[in-house]
Amino acid sequence: MNLFHIQSTLQGINWTTSFLENNFIGIAWAGIGDLEREPPEEWKQQLIQRYGIGEAELTQVLETLHTFVYIMQDGDYVLVDDDEWTYVGDLGDYFYDDSNGTRAETICHRRGVTWLGRIPLMELNDKVRALRSHHSIIAKFEHPISQAQLDPWLSVTRMKTDKEGSHFAVRVDEGTMKEALEVLKEALHSEDADLRVRAAAAILQYAKS
């Protein structure tokens, strides 16, 4: 499993709300066709003809397209941001959607996302902050995903939508979670075998959630 960060402001439009509400992420350069059906050489020709992209920018754009279609995989994690939060999602497959047209400001190249939770920006560790600050439209986390330290947040947060459609996270107080885990750890050393088994099962369930 890999972790990616994707910029959500494309062609001057901030897509974060749309990504969250409609459960997808996407990249620009609409109108060059379904990237899974066209060879990379055709991508190049379409980018030049439709957008007039020069050689200096072309290599970077082609790399972004390749990453989005072929490097990202179903089951990888992705991060998008707003001014206060980083949102964590589980990626689905690539698909091409030109139902809203192929104007430059539309998003045709998409991947479905199941949003798992959100993390305050101030709580991100240095490695994830470095990922977020990368200049690329899509940046890959170059460490084991465990070093992103996302799991403690995802296990106690789930994306919800209120009646007005706003996204928020339901979260158990972190201090309470730590206290509960300490209790379970102490129970692992109990003389009661049944209690030890239940404590171990609870910790394993927490780790998987």
C-alpha cells in the first residue's frame, strides 16, 4: 500500500469540497481521452494540440498522468487538504468521465475514493508535512506508510455529513483513547487468562480499525 498527496486546486478552481461530497479525486487536462485506452504517445500529441504545452512542461504533465493512471492503485491512500484539515481516503480505480463536457476547467480523469477521516494540519508529522509541501500535483510518500502515523486518527474518526452537506469527523478524545489502550496493555499481564485474551483481541481490533 502506498500513500499519495494530490493538489485539489486545478485550473484556479478549488475542488476539495467536490472531491469530498462526490467521493472522487481528479486531475486536469480534460478532453485528451480515456488514458487507459490511449497510448502515452497519444497523450503527448493531445496535450500539445489541445493545450499547447511546451517541452519543458510536457515531461512533468506526462509524469502526473502516468502516476494517476498506473502508479496509483486501488487500495492505496490519498490525502487532500483544506485550510484546517487533511482528509484521508482509500483509492478506487481510474475512470474517465466527460459527462460534464471537456472544457479545460472540468475534471474528466478521476479515481473513486472512500473517505476515511480527517486530521488537523497541526497534528501531521514532519514526513507528511513534507509530502504536502511537495511541488508536484501528485506526490508519493517515500517512506513506509506506517511512518505517516495515520492509523490512530483513522481508527477514531469517520467522515460524516450533516443535514447541510458539510463534512465533519466524529472523534473520541485522544487522551481517552490513550488511557483506554493503557488499561488494555495492563490487562495483557493479568493472571486471568480470559481477561488476557479479551485484552489482546481488543488491541488487535483497534489496530485493524
